[in-house]
Amino acid sequence: PAEVRGRLEVPLAVRAEADFAAQSAVLHFEGAVSPGLLDPLSRRLGADVRRYFDFAALHCDNGTVRLGPGWKFEHVAARIEVRQIKAYGVAIDEGAAAVEFDGRRFRSPEAFARIGENFARGSYEHDLQTQQYRFLLTGRLRPLEISGWFRAWWPNFFQQFGFPAAPPAASVDVSGFWRDGRRSAVFVFADVPRPVIRGVAFGQVRARLFIRP
């Protein structure tokens, strides 16, 4: 086995441990990642990654890439901090996560995101082959802020509710298939101070909801 250390043109430090006989390697990396790397990744995967995830700035820690026999990609994992994210049509100010990707499945078992005064912590899974996904989140959120992830049924439902005092404190389980909003299922627990529901003001509302298109 051989070990190589280097630094790319972007400020990303890389250390590689390679077995040239087996044509396998482990790469360790940390530092900034250029958004331009999404283009060759899209070509490799045969899918437009930017459609699902794009960013202005991304910093990695504890990054690892594993290449199996024949230099075949097997797995990448890292802890990341991201700013100015575009996630399937929804603009997110900042985020931090532990992420994993094996060429088909993307997982984030620990994630944080902020959209203005909205924020959430939880997990996310996405199968790029079937487009099946699932969010498990807790935080504060005005639901209309993430309308881009759903078809018209989502804003049509939540426009009946107003939250003038503060975004609802909520726990959310959202699952479905990207590009087919009819197969979405949403479970929500919400605790809301002074909401307005269909024009009627309430002092406090706690609710559990199950929503399908």
C-alpha cells in the first residue's frame, strides 16, 4: 500500500491510502468543497444533482471516500457545514449535517437547517434510483416556506392557517417519492401560540395531523 498527501486547487486537503495491486483506496479529506464538483458528480451518476441539492459554500470535516477493487466507488461520508442551499426548489440559509452516500442512497442521520426564523433538526434519507425519501424533523416551521417540495395540495391546505405570533413548534415525519407528490404522507405534531385558523383567532392550539394529498 502507498500513501499520498496533497491539496487541490480549491482549499480541500486530501490524504490517500492506496493498494495498487488490489486497485483500491481510502481517501481522507477536509476543507472547502467547490460547487463546481456537482457537475462531474452529476455526469458520473447520470442524474442532475443540482436539481436536488446545490450550494454557495460547503466545508467538510472528517471526510472519507472508499474505492473498492478496480477503483470502483463504494462510499463517501463527511460532516459538513453549508450556506445558501437550494434543496429541490426550497432556499435554505444554512445547514450542518453528517452525510453518507453509496452511489445510490443518500443519508443524513444528523442534520440541522435554518430558513429565516424557521429551523429544524433531524434526519433525511433519499434513494436516487427510486426517488423515495423520508424526513424526520423537529423544530419550528411555517409550512408554506417548504411548499416547493410538494404539489399544490400542500400550499392549498396550509394557506388556511396563519401564524402571526411565531412559527409552530412541530415534530414532522414526511415520506414519499420526489416527482410524485400524490404518494406523500405527512405526520405532524404542532404546538402553536395564537394561530389563526380559517379566519378565527385562537389563544393556543396543539394538534396531531395526518395529511395525504
